[in-house]
Amino acid sequence: MTNSSQSADAESGTRKKTTGSGTRSSGSRKDTESPAPRRRRRLRPAEAIREARDQLHELTGKPVDAVSTFAAVDDGWRLEVEVLELERVPDTMSLLASYEVTLDHEGMLTGYQRVRRYERGRSDDRRS
């Protein structure tokens, strides 16, 4: 046998080349070490608001009217989003709802909850 000989690996179909110093693999086999996962950057506030609006609309099927509260929190973002639940004429009688929405750092919606319903023309009776 020469210093360098080739044999087929029956399991993977790759060919192994043996040399005097050891065996190395050539072919379709991937390295056993995986690279470190790429960390995505944290969203800018405008991007987070856009993501919250789009994803809440997709889940509820209802149009988003406004974002009334926005805050960065330890695990992502927290927003209060106003949604048009029932359109009426005149518009001041339309029924709106406030949803608390949470996003992770990458902008994925992790939860939402309706916290109140009200008519558009009514003043806010909640106290801050």
C-alpha cells in the first residue's frame, strides 16, 4: 500500500484519504463544530412599532388605528395598540379596543391581550 490510499465510506458515500499522518475526509460531510449563532441586532423603536402593528393586524384581522404607549423592557418591547373593532357611522360611535402587545428583541410578537373597549367619541375615564 502506498503512503496515500483512498477507500469509500459505506455509510455516507464520501471518500476518505489516508495518509501517513492520519485520515481526513473529503466530500459532503459537514464539520462537527457549528459556528456560533449570529445574534440579530435589537430593533429600532420605529421598526418595533411597525412590527407590532403588522403582526397584530395579521392575527386579529382588524385594522390598527394607533399606538398609544411604547416602552423598551428587559425582554423586548411593550406597546398599547388601539384597534378599530367595529366601524360605525358617525365615526365617533365606532368601537375601538386597546391591546397590550409584547415583542421580543427581534420583533416577534410574543403575546397580546385586549385590555379595554370604548367608543371613539368617549373621553378616557381611566386614571394614570
